[in-house]
Amino acid sequence: MREDDGSVPDRTPESTLGSKLSREHVAALALVVTVVASAALLPTLADARPAYEIPVDYQQSSADLSEPSGEAWDSVPAASVPLSSAGASVPAADETSVESVRVEVARTNERLYLRLSWADATTDTSTDEISGFADAVAVQLPANQSERPPIAMGSTSNRVNVWYWSGTGEHEALLAGGPGTTTEIDEPTLRANATHEDGRWTVVFSRSMASDRANVTDVSPNRDMDVALAVWNGSNMERSGRKATSEWYYLALGPDTGGPPYEAILWSVAGLAIVFTTLVTIEGIRRTRGE
Amino acid sequence: MQEKNPWPTFTGRQQYYIDHDWFLELDEALPTHKEAPVLQEKSEYPLGYNTPHSRWSIHSTWRDSSKMLRLQRGEPTVYLNPDDAAERGIEDGDTVRVYNDLDSVEVQAKIYPSGEPGTARHYFSWERFQYPDRNNFNSLVPMYMKPTQLVQYPEDTGEHLRFIPNYWGPTGVNSDVRVEVELVESAADDADDETDGESGSVSGGALGRLSGVLGGDD
Amino acid sequence: MSQSDDSTVDLAEGIDHQVAMVMDLNKCIGCQTCTIACKTNWTESGGREYMYWNNVETKPGSGYPRDWEEMGGGWDESGEERTPGDLPDREDYGRAWDFNHEAIMYEGSDEPLRPLENADWGPNWDEDEGAGEYPNSYYFYLPRICNHCTHPSCVEACPRSAIYKREEDGIVLVDQDRCRGYRYCVEGCPYKKVFYNAETKTSEKCIFCYPRIEGEGPEGEVRPPSCAEDCPPQLRHVGFLDDEDGPIHKLVNEYEVAVRLHPEYRTEPNVYYIPPYAPPQTSEGGETLDAERIPRDYLEELFGPKVNEALNTISRERDRVRRGEESELMEILSTVNNDDQYRLEVFDDA
Ligand code: SF4
Ligand code: SF4
């Protein structure tokens, strides 16, 4: 949810609290944080992201980001996005099988890369049999960014773009204005690559950030961007509205504007408490050691 | 007379009486009933055999059409009454041998509840190349040869009777043929190994068979 | 020859006219000419090889695709909720076998002509089998096309509205540009008359030969669908349900002798059947018995309870003819005049 838009205190290197502290301080701080976190008084740092945020890692060069197993992905933080049946009005819409998808996002100045990975033991890559459906994944983005579109494929007045990859090896860019309206659009800059290893699909989508075409999402490097995900398990006869979908998430592309007030306050209080406790502790240790 | 043309008979009229010497000698100067020779004893060949015209082709035209065969079983079939089949341990889809003392054809059994018990119906006009032994539905049907079919009448012109294939000459007579049917391979075992042409069937070529029928050697 | 639009015939909402067909099952000889006519026109290649938009199956029998009557689809009793349906397997349809003609004709093979793959089921595999025991066994042929239903569950099933009922004549078509091959229509049609094309990745179905009825057929003439026109015994009437002067309206709505196949599926088919008669049962000794050969329950199972009145009406009218009286119904059923059988140019706007 956009209203929850917030940021992790240490999202960018410049803003780390640690930069103002000595090495020793940092080590001690880390120790304290771990202790405090394991006492469950605060969420862990990994979870310390606002709900619905998917971090975006900026990289100078595209390197091997388009490869599902590219090394450039090693430094990209991951988010785990829960999925549930879309509840569309198709038979057995509730019978979906994939429960979450792991998402990593990186960008260069030119392109946006999304790496999606989910567990699916069967590789369903063919639609050649009458009852054969292919595994698939899709990324949904608002076509224009004025107002968040309805989650189920947008609406006639607020459309969405969908990047769709299918286990048959095809990928397409689609435009939709409500359920059942997806229409293929020409989007030559969209690419997808996939691998299936150890019972998991990993698919990398990438597309040019900028677009000046009507109905093709323009991804701004300075502005957060709504995103929703869907996964289909072919061998479970999932297709169309029989799919596991996420709620709206957002790609944290924009500047650090801070989270919503209550979250910011909570974090500030927690942060100050940590700093204060740490400094007191360090000072205590020093004095004990007689430095 | 028909449309002012005389009939193509000796007298120019409809004519049943043939006063040719051979006809007189064989007592057939007028149409006459004679008992048919028994070629296959019922005890040995219990099933009556018939080869009706089918609705899947016009004679043999389109008999091997892929499109039409897909709407059948893809190969020649013999229709058997369920009891007759059961007595012989035959199930629908099994490969069977239909045989008498003339020949043996290998076809697929189709169970046909409307078939009269004691009959084997093998539709007409399958092509030879649809049988593993390159014989066909007619291989089981004797051609009776009669001396009267060799005459020319009147002797000088043959205007009334002379040899014309399918009109005057030996023809298949297929209402008194008897056969037996036995299992070759059950559909259940057949999996996907194409039958390797169990050619243990009677062969010996058409001439050999014909002479057999005519009782030349025994 | 235009008719007023205040017709008493129920048509689907938003439909101007409704094409319809009546097939007289008493005349079907199972020759499959209709099947081949349809196949040659529409489904010969391109992933359609296995499809029979028109098929003729032996009843009783499992039909095409195998046991389609047990696969669900259609509507529940309220007529508002769809009943879940199954997707048939390729094996249920039967594969379009290729044959070794090439090897035999050109390469000197002495193998017999056979399907190149294991052939153990096909669209007409149980042809002529039927049910019952000699001499009282019975069977008849049932030609089937898409029924271009008034309340089509295939249309309702599609989440993309890719399958639709054409406004001008109620023909049900799949928009090949909208279809994304989800196959909900295949599941949803209780007659299994929508087919998935694995090459084009879209669903396809009988189009009631709409180019022919629009006059785009041979010689630019308005022609009935090929399955009707090519039928040797000419057993089909083709026209509009709402053509109140036409034979279809008379057979369906006035005499009520043409009945729907499986009315309990509630899709309201627009293909109707004159139910089959068969000679009565006979004793072992060949005497005629006072017992129907095709059990009435079986016909009810296929055509619903209306089949009884339909059969009674036909017997009554047949007796009238035997007594030397006139019967409009028997005249319609025994016409040999194609102009009476095919009435496609009755509405100015259709
Ligand atoms: S028969 Fe099936 S495909 Fe045809 S209109 Fe009716 S429901 Fe649809
Ligand atoms: S062409 Fe006519 S008679 Fe032949 S199978 Fe079709 S409907 Fe029956």
C-alpha cells in the first residue's frame, strides 16, 4: 500500500547509522541489535522493511543480470511475497498450489530486472496436449502511475501492463483493463529467461525503464512503482484466473521519503533507544576496563 | 423388344430355353434347381460367411482412405456375434484368423451383437494390401466353374451367350461359404509390436487353390 | 419475405434470429458423408486433424469423445450455475492415425496397410455395437454438431468473452484473436463440441458453415451447411427457429416431434432430432412381439420426457397416412424438395 510507503533506515550506504560511529561502536552495536532482536523486542533487520516493499538494487552495469543464475544477483536483496488464489470467477479458482514467490529487483540506468523464483517440482512446459497447461509467471504494473489500479487486472479507466512468461518458453507484454481483457502489445524491449533447478523455477524479466508510449509503463528511477505478481502451476491445470497472486507491492525506486508517520516514529524511537543503550553500554564497558 | 430393339438373345425375345447340346445333356435347357455342392462341412466350418457391401466405400474406392479408416478401426474387421466370439476366446479388437479349406485371412475381430449367431460378416472390398498375406475377403469364397459357362451360343456368333467377365463365366458365389475363426493374438498382448505376419496360412497361389477346389489333385 | 419481429419463439437475449437444424434419425445410415464433408471443409490440417465438428456416433455407445455424456458441463437445475466439466484426453477423442501408404505404394513394402501408431480407440470405434441381444439388439446413428445453444455454457465459461453468440443468427463462434487457449469452453460444453487446437493454441468449433449460409460458398450461392447438403438421405432441415412459416418451427414448436438431445444439460440446443423408430422385438422363432426394440427409457435418457409425445404424434400421423388421410407433418418429414428443407433466405436482415 502506497500509504505505508516507508524506508529501512539503512537502505542506502550514505545513511547508515554506523558511519557516524567507530568500528568498535559498530561491532558492539551489531551485537546489541542481535541480542535485542533475538529477544523479539524488534523485528530482525531483514524484516525491517516496510510491508509490501520490494527493494531495488542499483547497479552500474547490467553484467549478467539477465541470467537467472547471474552472479550480479548475489548482492541483490530478496523479498518473499506470499501468494494466494486470485478468487476469479473460473472453475476451481481456489485450487492453486504455489504459496510464495521470491523476488529480487535490480536496475541499471537503462533497464529494470526482476528475478522471480518459486518452488514447483514439475516442469510443465507444453500446451500440446488437450489437458496440458504450462507453468507461468506474470508481473503486473500500472500502465500509468496516477492512481493504483484495481488488483485484478486493472480497470477500463486504469489499466495495467503485464509481463507474462510461460513454461513453453514464450513471453509477452500484455495490456489489460479488467479481468479477461488482456491483449498483447508490442514491447520489443521486454526479455525473459528461465531455468528450472532443484524443484524451483527462476525467471528473469527485464525491460527498458523508460517508455514514452501510451499504455506502456514508464518506470521512473525516482519514483516507487506498484507491482503485483502471479504464478501458475500447469500440472494443477492452473491458467487464466486460476492462479496464485500477490497483493499490490511496490518497487522501492523512489528517494527515501520515510515511511508513514507511525512507522517512522516507531523506527525513530527504536533507533534512538538502540543508540542510547549502545552508547551507555559501550561507555560502561570502557569504564569497567578503565580506559 | 425394348425401345424397338430386339433383345440380344438368339430369338430376339426374352428367352429362357437354351437348346445347346451341353445344356440339354446337363438337364439345364430351362432354368433348373440343383443342390449346391458342399465344399465346407458345417461340422468343420461352423460359421456362415458373408461379405456384404459396405457404406464406407464404393467398391474398393476409398476403402484405404485414411480419413475413412480413422472412422473405423484402421484395418479390416470381421463382425462376430458375442457368443460365437466368447466360445472361441475372442474379444473385441483381437487379431483373428478366418479360414476354410480355401484360404485364411487375418483380420481384427469386432463384436457385433446384432450379428446372427453362427455368422461371420466380413465386409466387402478391402484391398489386398490391407491384409498381411495380401489375400482378401474373397479368398475364402470359391469360384464354381460349370461347363455351361464355357459355351458360345449360338455357336457361330455367340450373340446370346459368350464369355464376358462378371456376366457370363465363373463368379464368386458367396452365400453358401462356411468358415471357422480362431484367435491369433489378443488385443491386450499386442501392445505396440506390429504383427510379424503369422503366415502359417494356406498359400499356394490362386491357381493351386482353384485346382484344389476343382478336385484336381485329391 | 421479411417477418415481423414480434415472434413468439424464445431466442437468446440480443439475438435477432436463431439458426436451427432438425435431423431425422430414422434416415441416418451412418455413412459418415457429413463427417467427411465437414472435415474436408474445415478440419483437415493445422492441429485440427483429431477434431470432428460433425461426428456420427452409434447409440447406445460411448460416442465422441469417449463417454462425453459423463464429462459434465452445462447448467445446474436452476439454469444459473454452471456444472463443472472435464477436459477430455487426446485418447478419448482418438488420434488421427497416419498410415503406411507411402511404404506400400512406393517403397515396395509387403507389410499390410496399418495405422502407424497403436490404434486402440477412435471417434467411431464402437460403431454398430449398440446394445441388446440378437434378435432384439438395437442401435441407431446419432449425427452431432455444435448445437448453437440459446443458453450456451461454453460462452459463459470463457473468462475472456472470446466465445460469443453472433447477433444476426445466434451462431456460436470463437474469436480466434481473443482466445488464449484456456479451454474453459471445452470443459464447459456438455456436448464436447469445442475443441482445443494445440498448434494454434486456441479453441475452435463448428461454425454452422456461416460462409455458406451467407452466400460465400460454392458459386456464391446461399447454401446450407455442408453436413446437411451432402447427406445422401437428406435427413436434415436447416433454417431459423423463429421463421414461423418454416418446417423447423412446425416440427419443433407446433407438432413438437423434434426434440433436444439431453435437454437436462439446459443449454437449450438449436439442433433438434426426430427420435428413432425401430421395428418391434421378435421372438426366437421370428414372430413379431408387442415390445419396443429401443427401450423407451433409453430414448428418454437421451432426449428427455418429451420424446414420448413426439413418438406418439409421429405414430398417430403415420396411421393417418396409412388410412389415406393427409398429414402435413408426414409431408414435412418425407419431403424430397430441398427448397422446403433449407430455408435460409427468409429474413431481410439475417
Ligand atoms: S453445443 Fe456446446 S459448444 Fe455448441 S453452443 Fe452449445 S454449449 Fe456451446
Ligand atoms: S451423411 Fe447423413 S446419413 Fe450419412 S452419416 Fe451423416 S447424417 Fe447420417
